[in-house]
Amino acid sequence: MKILISNDDGYQAPGIVALYEALKNVAEVEVVAPEHNNSAKSNALTLHSPLYVHRAPNGFRYVNGTPADCVHIALTGLLGYRPDLVVSGINNGANMGDDTIYSGTVGAAMEGYLFGIPAIAFSQTEKGWKHLDAAAARARELVQQMMVHHMVGSQPWLLNVNIPCLPLKDLKPPKVCRLGRRHAAEPVITQTSPRGETMYWIGAAGPAMDESEGTDFHATAHGHVAITPLKVDLSDHERLGYWAQSLAHLRGQAAA
Ligand code: MN
């Protein structure tokens, strides 16, 4: 059993070190992670500048690129073998609801999934690495259970896991959830640079808008580990018929 580990907070982040330490005795693990913080890079790939891979003293490999770059080059030549599982994290902060669209943590896992490999993105629900040991223990437990039940190394799937920042004894059992929704983000923040130019800082993510029962927000607020199976197909399947009809109608009008 071979596991590729990546993240978006960078190869020196406590979350990836904890994930590596938690998994190194249950499988053959290799780390390929961004050199610097790449949070909110989603599935971005670097196409217009070269990527370099270096090895840190602890054996982790780091790349001057995005989370998806790391997994992409690992799977297309760097590793020289196909891992059975790609795991990403543990992220410094929640990746719930709409966060999953922006998240580099999810992006790294999704890149593995796009290559046909089962993948899990792990995040702690709050920043600051509080009770990281508990989150890592829960991550190991989930991976081990999946290995025992032969869910790894077969069909690809993609799981998004958010772990409340609680001591192990207070963490409630995993709950399978849908994604909630956030309100629109906070307003952009402007400052004046030393050279008199206006600088814009992207504002914080909005608060939860849909945090009803069944969502990741609800589960983690009640102490559960939230597990959301994700898919990548963005097609609006329910509205295919509506759009087919509407566009046929528009064409009919144009003809008349
Ligand atoms: Mn991050």
C-alpha cells in the first residue's frame, strides 16, 4: 500500500508533518508538497514557469508550485509508480461548503482523483493547529479502516473530511454529510502601499448560510468528523432539459 501525501499550506506546515507521522507506519508514504503556502489555489497548474523539486532533510519533497502541480508531477513521472491513495492536509482551517471550490487542499486530492486514484482531503475546522494530534489520529483511523475493507486501490473516489478542533475523547463519530453553503465573502480590504498605490486584499470567507442538519457545518458544529463524498462533474444535470428546451425555443424565434 502506497500513499502520496500533499497539502496546500506548504511542506513545513504542522498539519502535513502530523499526517505523515500518522500514516508512515500504516503504509509506504511519500510527501510531495508546495514550498510555500498555496491555500485557495484550487486545481491551478503552473504552465508558464518551470517547476523544481527539492528534498528537505526530513525526506519530504517540495515544489515551487501549487498543490495540484505537486500531485500532477508526482503521478506523471516523479514517483515512478502509482500510489494506491492520495491524501491531502491536514489543512489549517475548514474546507466546508463553497470552500471546496477554492481549496488547494481539496485541489491536491482532486488531482489524484482525476488520475483515477482514491483521494482524501483532510482539514481542521479552525486555524491554529489546536488538537492536531487528535485530527491526525482520526485521519489514520479512517485510512486504516478503508485499507481493511479494501476500499483503497480500486475504484477512484474523493472524500472531503473536516475535523473539529477537539481532544480525541470529545470527537464524535464520523458523519457522512452534504456540503453546506456560505454567504458571499466579506468585502475586499484596501490599503495604500508605501508608493501611494491602492492595494486590494481579498476579504475573509463569508459565514455559513446553509448550516442545516445534514451539512458539514452542522456535523462539525456538533463535534462530529464530517465526511463529504465529492464529485467533479459540474454539469447541472437537473436543468439539461430546461436549457435544451429554452435554446430550441430561441432558435425557433430566430428562424421566425
Ligand atoms: Mn491551507
